[in-house]
Amino acid sequence: MTSAQWVSPFEDQNDLDLDIKVYRAVNPGLVDWSDTDAAGTPKMGSQIFQHMSDDRATAAGYPSSAMSIALSHLLDEHREGPERVLDEFGGNWGIAMFTVGDVRTVRPALGVCENPIDGAPWHGLVYAMTRSRMRRAESGALRSHAMLIRLPKRP
Amino acid sequence: MGVTVITAHRASSARTAPCPTPATVDSPAAFEPVLVSMPQWPTHRIADSSQRTWLEEVQYRIKEAFLLSDDWDHEGAVAVSREAAIAADNLAQSLAAQHIGRPFVSATQDGGIGFEWTGGRWELFIDVLASGWDVTVRDSATGGVWEGDPETFEAEFSHALSSLVA
């Protein structure tokens, strides 16, 4: 669907503080273990930052696909830490962090909204606003802003 | 700089999955049939990266990606298709022959293989799918983005590739 036609069914919360941290689970297979910094931190691949599949979104009851995240202000309200973003993943997954402010710099534009779900009241969504799903342009931009705060375990 | 611009074409039929072949800017190649035999991928990870060309490493990663099952990402991904894996191997060989720098390679959510070069000014993403390629060029300095069929932005695609020559 072209950007001229797409209207996201999600409602962007443009009043979210830009300093709010956004956490994303990191698949160990999507970091480049052959490209590490001086501290041994691998480079993240852009595919860490993408929507869930359309089928998964439908199964979850969403009107459209989006990227699942955890929001720091909601975690704080529940006295929980960013590791809760890994609840549905294995213990070998990592955690990436960026901010709502980072999201606002991405083009094409991305939206952010709180999306509390059962067992995860800190859950949120980041999603493409001008097309049905993020593509490499948006994923690559998020990758450039994000940092690994918990390393995944090397396969 | 003498980099061969690799062009790919969308399949005209959903029932076939042609492998794109490298071509010069002036003479794009026609479709060719899908290879029926799988590449001879490395069977083990070579521990010492100094003894391993990036091609071997990338071929190993393609093989590993091909072996992933559905939902490997826990978010509904589908397994990599045979056609995409073969096309990705062909692309890797072509890139290595042109001394393009090492890409990071991984499975994509929609059953393809993704190649990406990030961190520099020009970022390049090539998603190899059974139906063809999806290319994105991103100028991280200006925020400029070109995406889709690389024939529609050959200059930027060529520039990005040239910037990656080792």
C-alpha cells in the first residue's frame, strides 16, 4: 500500500516524554559476532527492529502489524526492570535500548503507543505511520540509535 | 570504480523463482532458471576468522539461516525458502568476486536472506527473496532513502556498492 493511501489504525501518543526508554528483545542470531567493539559488544542487525508478522498481529488481535517493545515509564510504575521484555523469549536473548526521542527522528515516520497486555502492562508498540509495516529504512535508522544493554548469548 | 551493478528483476510468475545474475549497467541479464542443486556450503564453522574468507563465513550463515524453522524469531517468521537461499549464495559469490566488504547476513521474517552493510554513511540492505530482491539504500548523513527495485535508483545503488569495496 502506498504512503499516500495508508492510514495507521494505531493512535500515536505524541505526548510521550522523549526521554522514555524503549526496550526491544534481541535474537542472538541477529547480531554480528564477527563485528564487535573494543568491549566485545557485537554489532546489531537491523532486523532486530521490525514488525511482528501479519499473521502474528492478527492472532494477537491487532488491526495491523507493529513492533513489540517495553516502555521504561510503565516498567517503573510496576517496579520492574527491562529484563521483563524477555518474558516470552529464551534466556539467551539480549536487550536493546533506544528512546522515544530516537523514534521521533526516524523517517519515514514511526508512531509509539502504550499497549498494556495481560501479564505485561509495560508493553508498547512502535509502528510505521505512513505504510503498513516498517521496512529497512526504518529498521536501519532504529539500529543506528539503539545500544545493547544486555548481550545475547553467542550461539 | 569498476563495480558491476547487480540488477535483479521481479519474477513475472509466482510459480517460478529465477536467480538474479550479475550484469553490467548497460546489459542487464535476463532471468535464468532456478538451480536444482544446493550449493556446497561449509559444513562447520571455521573457528579462526583469520583463516576464513568472508565468503565462507557468509555461506555458513546462509546455510544456518536455511535450517531455521518457522517462527524462528518468535514473532511469526517463516522458514527461508530454498530459492532464496540459492539466490543468496549466488549473490554472495558475486559480491566477494567484486571485493565488496563483508555483509552481515541473516534470515528475514518473510522467508528470505538479508544482506546488510551499516555503520558508514551509505547503508545498503539487500533482501533476497524467492520472488526477487528488495533493496534499500540509506544515506545516514542526509536521511535520504531509496528502496525497492534497484533499477529505479541505479546511481544510488551503484554509489553505495562502490563505497563498500574493500
